Amino acid sequence: MFALTATLVAAFLASSAAAHGGVNRYIIDGELYQGWSPYNVASGQTSIERPYSSYNPIMDAADATIHCNDAGSASGAQLTATVAAGAEITAQWDQWTHREGPVMVYMADCGGDCSSVNSATLKWFKIDEAGLLSGTLGKGEWGNGVIVDTLEWTSTIPANLKPGNYMIRHELLALHQANTPQFYPECAQLKVTGSGSASPSGSALVSFPGGYSMSDPGITINIYDAATAAKTTYQAPGPTVWSG
């Protein structure tokens, strides 16, 4: 009886995880960087990605782990990838099933060695986003749909960003359940090179938690409500994209 129950529980957990996802690897300047493996033991893992424990969503914009889907610390064997300002970075997922909702990409200046910084203390600026791409909220094409179809997302590091150590944060916000947003953020460490001099400031910078509220129009939303479903515009949460 116990063996049967354990088997059923394991099957349930596997099916639940399969419905979600997280960033599994990165491609930077043509080089592949393995991401964190949340269902493997932490010991022995080396990655540019910060540790995270599961593919399950964060359900509250004020959740203490919404910055990077973790407690905020680097792994014991944390790596950092070097990338030139103006270069592309591609995040890849092994699985993703939710078409409705935006893709958002943030960065944060660590002010020094990122491995010694708790990601909950950082100030984040948005470098990329894709919300509703075409059609209506109820039957349109979304940024998340691109992830479903391709399992990857490519962004460009702002060309004039000043050199330094940064975190990059990829976030998928799933809106497929009425008034029940699901946040899926993961972070990785970068060393940005180049001769840029630009830095975001003021309203371009947000904290996590703090950057979102559950009352934001792009977060708690019912895309199946007739009036809402017919709309052709969507406001993604957080600041506007900073281009440098």
C-alpha cells in the first residue's frame, strides 16, 4: 500500500512539474552555459545561474523569493559569464506550456562581485519585454507563446551599458488562470565588458519584492471575462524597458 501511494505521489509531482518550467541553459556569444538543475542535488553543480528549487510558480507579487525564485544567495560553486555590451543572450527552457502572458527580462548592477550579493537587495531595470503581440487578450498571440513554440528567448544587452558585474533575470508571467497570476523568475550572473557609460536611474529601477503589486492591471487579470478578452492592448507590470 505504501509503495503504491509513493508511486502515485511521485507521478503527481512529475506531472505538476511538467506543466511549468524554468530557464535551463544560456547561449552567450555562441557559447553554451548550463543552467541550474533544480531537481538534482546542489552539491557538485556549477552554473552561471543562481540556484532555484523547482519549476513551480510563485503566486504572490510580494513573495520574498520573487527576485530570483530563491533565497537570494549564490551557489557554492557559482560561475559568471562574460558578455560584451550590445551582444545577445539567449535563455532556453526544456519545457513550457502556458501561452498567455508576458516575457520580461531584467538586469541589476551588483556593485561588485555578484557572488557576494543577495539578489533581494538589488535594484532591477528592464531590458526587454513582450506582452500581447497581436490579436486580443482572450485569443491573441503572447510573448509566452513564443516560449511554447521555440523554448528560447533572445535579448540584447544594452549597447551603452557601463561595464561591470550584473545579474540578469528572465521572468515568465503566466495568465492562463483567471485572476491567479503565476510568476516564474530565474537569474544568472554576468560580467559585462565594453566602453559604455550609461546607467539606469530613478523610475527605471525597481526592487523585488516591491516592483509589482497584485493590483497591477497586468497581473491580476481575467482574460476570459468577455470585456477583458476583447481588449487589444496589455500593460506589462514593472518599469518601461531601459535601452541605455
